[in-house]
Amino acid sequence: MNSQRINALFLTILGAVLFFVVWFIDAGKLPERWSASQSVPGEYEIRLDKDVFRTGKASVCIRSKTDNPKGFANFYQEFMAIKYRGRRVHMEAYVKTSISAGTAHLWLETYGPEGKRLSLDDMPERRMTGTTGWTKYDLVLDVPKEAQKIAFGFIFSGKGQAWIDDFSFQSVVGNIPVAAPDSLEGPVNLGFE
């Protein structure tokens, strides 16, 4: 085989490998402006899922990677509380579960100066278990006037998987605030599109 054929074959194989690496990274990345963490690294996979979703083109899937996870996975977003101070806020999201052990829940909280937690709704009496279809969950929270940040998200602790889709977030009193996608004045990319 001459060197030109070897080089052409090498470039073809390299191009194919790079295509699949880019496809794999893109297929599993998180939606813009969202973050994820794990209390025990490597126990969960947290990714965009373009095959299972309620509406739109994607959901986020959290899946346990071990048979007996010891920690939890957290998928979340935070933003400045300025527009919501002194108001009651309502958040809703749809969740689908296939949990063989453990629980999952949505959460919504506010922070004040120096990161002090001011208020929290983390569904203490309404944790998700077992296998469910797409189910809507609502959380309501008063935002204190001294709040600096609002954070919200989804926590999964256990074996199995869960999908989250179609977050919505609004003030209960008055107009629903609209934030530009590049703004920190409100939540963005709530449908993961």
C-alpha cells in the first residue's frame, strides 16, 4: 500500500472517530445555563435526552450508573432575585420516573447575603418513588425582600432513572416576568431547547 492510500485511510478513520466523539459529547451535554453536581462523583449520568421528552425536542435524564449509589445527583439553575423580591413565585415541572430504590424531588430556594438560605420548598412530604409517567409538580415559595438569588432544580438519590422537562417559573402576583436568554434576571432555557 502506498503512502497516499495510507494517509487517506488514516484521515478517513480519524474523521469518523472525531465525528462520533463530537456526536457523543453533543448528545450528552447539559442545556445552556444549567448545572449539575454529584455528591459522590461518577455514580450518576446527567445528560440531555433527545429520545425521551414530554414536549419540544429534549428532556434531561439522570440515571444511576451503579447498583447501590451512596450519594445523589443534582440538576439546577440559579439567577438573581431582584425582580421577584417580596413576591410569591410558582414553579412547575414535569417528571417521569423509573426508580427501583430511593427517591427524587424538585426544589426551589432563596438565598440572602453571604449565601444564607432564606426560604426553601423541597417537597418533603411529596418525594417521587417508583415508576410514573409524565407528572406535573408545583412548588410555591415567598421570596423575601432581602433575597439575592433564587435557585431551583431536581435531585435524584437512588437506583434507576428520572427525566425532567417543561419547567415554568412565574410570579403569582402580576405579570409573568420575561428575561432575555443572556440575562441573569430570571430563569432561562426551561424546556431545554
